[in-house]
Amino acid sequence: AQESRGLGDVYKRQLCSSYRTRLNIWGWWILRWRRWWLVANINMPTLIHERVRQCQAGEYPKAICRLSSGWVVLGDVQFLRGYSLLLPDPVVPHLNEMDAEARKNFLYEMSVVGDVILEITGAVRINYEMLGNIEPALHAHIFPRLDDEPDEFRLKPVWFYDWNNAPEFDASRDKEIMQAIAEGLDRRGLVI
């Protein structure tokens, strides 16, 4: 009985070893494919890549100013006056791709942009969001939340607003708030 159990154990070990080997080979191929896919798609430009390129070239009308971590730009729609974004330069896929210093700097500068928007708009608070699901490149949304928002939206995430019918960016109307944000950041020594 002991011998047969021993042979069974040997058989199980060989079977498990063979199975593990197959899993390791499949795992290796899956990891290779995933690495290839990530590299291929990181190099695929997103809207964020395009906007950063436009900011660098001085061609983006919503660009407010350059900070050491990236570009502050006004949002495409302004249902909440002062809604802005911080776009990293260079663009990275997500926050966890940054080294510790770059990450600290990006988050700090994002919060100071929020301080300035809070001061300018008289907002109750600032909501910060970094999603990256649709545009797989890091970008931080900075939303002022106001007391006079409609009741059906005031306590909900901003994504409940009707973005299709929101007031779009208007260079003549938004010039003043863009200049105020830039001046506020410059007074804090962040504009480069």
C-alpha cells in the first residue's frame, strides 16, 4: 500500500509538474502579449497626447499656463465655471507610472490649481478626478462645486450633468477666468 501510494505521489508530481510547465508557458505568452499590447497602445496617441502637443506648440486655445508637472487647461465645457484639467508633460498612462517625485509634484500642483479655482470662483469645495478609462493617459479633472448648483446635481458626481448641452468653451467669455487662474498660480510661484 505504501509503495502504490508512493507511485501515485510520483505520478501526481509529474502530472502537476507537466501542468505547471504548460501554465508557465501560457503565462509567459500571455505576459509577452500583454507587454506588447501595452507598449503598442502607449505609443498610440490619445486626445491627452494631442492636447499636450498643441500646448507645447502654443496652438491650444484652452491652455492656461505651464507648470513643472504639466499644463493647466480650461475644460471643454463650462457648466461649472472654472472647470480645468492638469495634463502631465510628458504624458504617462496613469499616476502609478510616475516616479515618486514626479507623482508628488503632480498631485501637489493639482491641489494648488484647486486652491486657485476655489479662491476665484468662491466654490464650496473642489472635486478632483483622475479616471483614464476612455482616454488611457493621465489627466486630472478639477471641478469647482458651487452652492448654487441645481439641487438634482449639487450632491452628485459631475458626470450626472448633461455634458452635451453644457456651455462650451468660449475664448472671449473664458479669457478672464483663464487669466485669473494663471495669475493665481504665478503668485504661488508655480508657472514656468
